[in-house]
Amino acid sequence: MDMRVFDLFKIGVGPSSSHTVGPMIAARRFLLECPDLFKASKVQVGLYGSLALTGIGHATDKAVLLGLMGETPQDVAPDTVEDKLSTLATSGIMHLLGEYSIKFDILDDLLWFKKEVLPGHPNGMRFTLTRTDGSVYERIFYSTGGGFIYSAEELQQDGSATEKEVVAVPYPFGTMAELLAHGKHSGKSIAAMLRENELAHCSADELDAGLDRIWNVMSHCIDRGLQITGELPGGLHVQRRAAKLWLTANNTTNVLPHDGMHKVSLYAMAVNEENAAGGRVVTAPTNGAAGIIPAILRYYSQDCKPSNPEHGIRNFMLVAAAIGMLCKKNASISGAEIGCQGEVGVACAMAAAGLTAALGGSNEQIETAAEIGIEHHLGMTCDPIGGLVQIPCIERNGMGAVKAITAASLALKSDGVHHVSLDQAIETMRQTGFDMQAKYKETSLGGLAIHVITVNHAAC
């Protein structure tokens, strides 16, 4: 498997990894790979399928424009986005990669094909650049969830990026069965094996610094979300709740046994309110499910009182990434492809496995926890109201976080022997997603999205 922990955990901006982060990366990459870019006279972008149907609510248009300007999800300052887009709209001039200026009309050059789906994936983009000599450069890219993008050519080659060097690792795996077999043969934990695989790419110091940075961004996102109130953008008039509920929770004298779980839910909701507002988040494995893993990491580091939290957090993230890799490779983490089971369901499984590892669980108990997390999200649809990553997404992260703790608790009290394997659960998720009607897969054409009428529904 050629994925790394930092492929699953990417620093970016909200509200969507597949509809915001991926398109921004794709737009920039298109220009970086374009021969004779300095001769550009016109650029057009076509958005297809789910990207077109829910693109307005997911800020796909903004992401593409920022990518053409040369911005990246990890570096763009969220507070500057609206000014950049306003300048473009007013001037009608696009500075490609910040260097080459062309005329650009947002209404004419950004095209929405809501009734067409490109053959590779529901999240398709077609970029067309015309040069001053009349020649044309065109590429198709797909955003497959979690900020992963592939060109049409790469997708035909089983999704392996041709420019990415495949590095041999000591513990290669494509299934959980293979990973467990490595563990039995070597006597090593999943965290230790994942760590050695990562060290084939970088030094120990670089790995630890990268993991620590990811956790710092996640933790800061929780803290920010627990402080900010007000209305979320998009037209649904959804109010941020995490900060007010957090204040109430900390000022309540009548403490109930379940208040600990209430706080965990608020950690997750705080992150996803930040995501909905276009703030800085980490794909975990997607933006729509970005609150679950940070919430469980905060729960572990504060409520579980570990003796070495830094070590536990790193192991948590390595093990969580292993589960995410398996789901990405053998099913999907794209709501547009298999519904929310591939986002919140996978995040729950990743968090449950990570928590089990951090608390000293065996490899078999880790697999059990991940399987429970997947199994009890099977069939979950992706039907965001108004095409916005708000309802039911924000609360769904809170619920997913609580389920992750429950899954870890059940696994830690078991012997690791269970009837359904993680590999079987992942394959079931894949087949369920294949059978699911398109209207329930991030198109806002079914489910809650049509049974709750909104002002901006028609626009999405």
C-alpha cells in the first residue's frame, strides 16, 4: 500500500475534503503541469456530478478559483479568502498561480454540469486552457475523498499516481488479515509496524514532528470552536452551539455520569462547526468527519489520564491511519461514492482503533474496535440539507465520537475473537455503497435534503 499517515491526515480548510480541498489541489496541479502556461489566454472549469450538485454549499467554486490563483489548502489563510474572491469578481482578472494574468468571468468560465457524471467518479472536474496561439490543454481530475485527487489517467491505473515513487516498506499490507499476520510473525504492535513503515519515508524526528503538528492543529480547532458563537454561513441560519453548550457544561453543578460523553460530543461538534465556517481543519479522514478523531484524542489525553500522552497520541494516529488506509483502498472514504458510512463510519472506526491502541489493546482488540465502528454505520446516507456540511453533519460527528468510545470499550473488554472481521465489514461497506441510490450520496437529492425545505435548496 503506497499510502502514508500524512495522506490520511491533511491540514486544510473547510467545509469539505472532497469538494473543497481536492478541487483546490486539482486546479493548482492542472496549471503546474500545463506546458507554456505563460501563453494562457482563457481557462474554463467544468464541475460534474456531486461537485456540481452540492458544490455551492461545499464551496467548490471558491476552492477551484483559489487553486487557479496558486493557493493550497494547507497554506491559504481562511480570513483572506473572501477578499481574494471579491477582487477577482470585481476586476474580472485571474492571476494564474499568482503570476500570469488572464480575463476570467466566474459566470462564463466556471461551469456546472449537474446532470452529467464523468466516468471515473461522481466528483469529476474538467479543466480547459486555451493559449494565445489557439492551442488547447485539457485534463480531467477526480476528487475521491479525503483530499485525494487523481487524473483520469491515474485512475485508470488503479488510482496510483504515476509521479509518486513507491517506497518499499517492511510491513506491506492490503488487508487487516495481512497486518495481523505481520503482527503475529514479528510480535510487534500495529503502531510499531506502521511506525517502521513511515520510517522508510522519513526520519523518526520528522515523523514525530509531523504527527505532533497534526495534533496541534486538531487541538487548536477544538479550542477555537469552543469559543466562537454566531451563525454559520450558507443560508440555513444554523447557529453555532458548541461554545454555548460548553459554557453550560462547565458551569453546571448537577453533574451527571454521562456528562463526560456530552463533552466528547462538543469537542467533535466544535471542530465541525469550524469546518462548516471554512476554518482550518485536518482531514480525518475527510472534512465532513473531521471532528471525531480530534474529539477522541482530546478525551484520551485529558480524561483517560495517560502516563505518556505524547507517545499514546502518536500511536493513536498511526493505528487510526492504518484503518483509514484499508477503508480507502478496499472501499472508499467519499460520501459521493458510498454515502456517509465512508466518512463518519470510517472516522469512527479509525478513532475506535486508535483509542484501543493508545489504551494498550492488542492487535486483535484493535481490529475488533474498528470493525464495531464500521458495522454500526453501515448504510448511513450522505444527504446534507441545502448541500451544506451542517445538518446532519455536525451532530453526526458528535454521535460518531461517542460510538467510537463505546466500540473501544467493548473491544478492550473482549478477547479479540469475533464473528465479523474488519475486512468483511469494509467489503460490506463497499457493496452497500455500490447498491445505494445516487440521491443518497452527497447530491442533496434525497433524504433530509429534500424533506427539509430550505431557501437555498434550489441553488444546490
